[in-house]
Amino acid sequence: MATRTDGSTGRAAAPEPRPAALYTPEQRRRRDASAWTLVQGVLAPLQFLIFLVSLVLVLRCLATGAGEQAATLSVVVKTLTLYTIMVTGCLWEKAVFGRWLFAPAFYWEDMFSMLVLALHTIYLLALAGDWLPVRGQMLLALAAYAAYVVNAAQFLLKLRTARLEAPSVQLSGAGA
């Protein structure tokens, strides 16, 4: 077989392997039937709204020194909301994938979620133990929030993937 000037041999390129679908048909059915899907759909934007309010309060506290109590309370509320979404997320993952955590389809999101949980938990421990001055606590909260933003982006990309993989709706009986 002759080699072309572009270095190829003239053979048709093998198709690249297609990544496995995010959900099998059965997992998609379980996802759509699970009440935990709705719970996650409500909690995720609620947590993001709480995050935005808290972020403003934390930044204000850092910039001006004012509003320490409001900023601290907002981080605690954000953390409790995070714990709630993580527990219900585990229930969702069990209902859909048969595993409490680290289902292959969400392995890296779950791994990064552990970092997010750890940073938020360290914040609560630092607050309860008075281990850091207020500025240190607020900076720790910002680190936890930065990790949260990355994790939220991971889940948004998965949501987009799931929507792109959704079976197309066939319109039967519709006139053209």
C-alpha cells in the first residue's frame, strides 16, 4: 500500500469509539420515575441562590469588615443546604444506578463533591472551634465556594449531556 504525501496509507480512518451513554434505557426510566430527581431539581438552583447571596455577604465582610454575623450565618446555611443536596443526591444515585455514590457515570463529579464537602466541613469546624480569625474563616469559605463552583459546572455539563442524549420525540400523525 502506497503512502500518501500527507502520511496516510489510504485506508479509511477507523471511527473513534463513541463514549458510553450517560444512562442506559433502564437507568433513564428509573431517573425519570424517581422522586429524588425532582428533589435534586429543586435543591440545586436553591443552593445556587443561597451561594450567590452568601458570596456577596462574605465578600462584603472581607472588604469592609461589616456584616460578620450575616456572612457567617449565610455560610452555615449554604453548608447545611450542601449536606442536604449531598444526602438526597446519594439517594438519587442509589435509585438510578444502584449505588449510593461513585456510580461510573458520575464518578468524577462525586469525587470532587468530596472536596467540596471537606472544605465546607472544615469551615464549620473552624467556626465551632474558633480556630481561625473571622478573615481566615471567610477566606476558607471562599475556597469552599470556588470548589463548589467547579463542582456545579461539572453537574451542569452532565445535565447538558443527558439532555443531548435524550431520545428524540417522534411526532406521529402530524401533517407535514
